[in-house]
Amino acid sequence: MKTDKRTIRRTPLILTAFFLLLLLTGINLGEPTRVLEQAKSICLACIGIG
């Protein structure tokens, strides 16, 4: 039973490209800004200011 090395090596490349596409989509939708805003409000609530 012989395995195809090209299929094994191609899979990580395809997955990496897919995750980079998802990352860029999230950045274009403004998700980093939203996450930072929520983190700031949670931190202020934890110390009793917000």
C-alpha cells in the first residue's frame, strides 16, 4: 500500500490558505476593533469603573 506524498504535503498548504482567507475576511469586517472595544469594557467593569 503506497501513499501519495503529494496529497499529504498539499493538505497543510490548502488549510493554511483557507485560514488566511478567514483571517483577512475578519479583518475586513472590522472584527479586531470590536474585540478590543469589548475587552476594554470588560476590563473597566472588572476594576469597578465602567
